[in-house]
Amino acid sequence: MTDTDWAEGPLSRFRLIKAVLGPLLRVLFRPQIEGAERIPGSGPVILAGNHLTFIDSMILPLVIRRQAFFLGKDEYVTGKSLKGRLMAWFFTGVGMIPVDRDGGRGGVAALMTGNRVLEEGRVFAIYPEGTRSPDGRLYRGRTGIARLALMTGAPVVPFAMIGTDEVQPGGKGLPKIGGGRRITVRFGEPLDFSRYEGMDRDRYVLRAVTDEVMSDVMRLSGQEYVDIYATKAKAA
């Protein structure tokens, strides 16, 4: 995918996907959307939230009005099977930008990509934990979210995915339907960090900004907070 491809975005495909899958989503999972009007209708915006399971990245684009761009593993778009091609069509259609995050420069590439999306005045969605929660708790956020906010001046809208881990436990297999399971996506008030302008290289400021974002995510989600990185918890 070229820079022009992701910068412009396959908007017509995005609208088609929303038109087809949006109603299906509402029928199957009866999602409750709270505070979506808090997402600014124009200009650069960072959406920052928790990450419980694989389908978070399928649900989020379908419940907001604007198209959000987000990073995803390049393996999601490189499959040659029918399933792989369908995944590639869906994820690139809803705004996923494939990045090799396992490489040595994965973090730099992610930061540069997010910065360019925001400079285009678009919406960039990010999971500050950096990976899915291993146990449903909320883990320490990585400071890339803070660096992006301070570099671009974009407001940060915190959000919480609730119940997606019950619909798809473990992040694998087909989502479970019925049984009283219900998904809630809750958005908080935009956070303005303009008071820290020019301080995007101060590690104490970056940590303070990240912790403020994660505090709002915790309040919205109701999750227990763990002050270590999720990757460390997974490796233990």
C-alpha cells in the first residue's frame, strides 16, 4: 500500500462496509454507544482506548461517524487464501494501515504514520497499551500516544471497549452471539494537552500525559489498573 493509498483512504469502500455490516452488528451484538458526539466532527483527532480482543478493531470503525485510521499487523493483509483476502479487504477498507511492528524500527514507523495521518486532519485510533490485555485488566500505557498529541496538537478522545472480551474470549475464534452478551463503546471528553506544547521530548511530561489518558480510559471502562506493561505481563 502506497502513502497516497492510505492517506486518501478507500472512503467509498468504508461507506459500503458500514452500510452492510453496521446494521448486522446492531442486530447481532446490540452495541450501546455512549458519547460518540464527543468526537470532533473535523480536524485531527486521536482516539485512545483499551484493547480486550481482536474484534475491537472491527467494532470501533463501525460505530463512529468519521473514518478512523489505525495500525495493524501487516500479516492481516498479506494472506493469500480467501479468508486472508477478505480480511485484507475489510481492514484496509475500514482504515487499517499495515505496519511491521515486530521490526527494530516498528515504534518509529508507527509514530511517523500516526503523525502523517493527523497532519492530514484525520482521525487516528490507538491502543496505548500496545497489545491486547492478557487478563481483562488495564495495563500501563506507552508514551507514543503522548508524543503524537504533543507533536500534532490534536485532542485526545479516550474510549473504552466493554464486553468485547465476552463476545470473543481469548481473541480467537468466531464471536459468540446471544447469551446476554452485549458490547458497549464509551467515549470520554476530549483532552487538550496544548499546555505542554514543545515538550514532546520531556519523558516526565510524556509519562504524565499518558497516565492522564489511561486514567480516563480506566474510568470509562471500569477496569482494574495494573502499573506494568502488558507485554511484560504476557512474558511472565
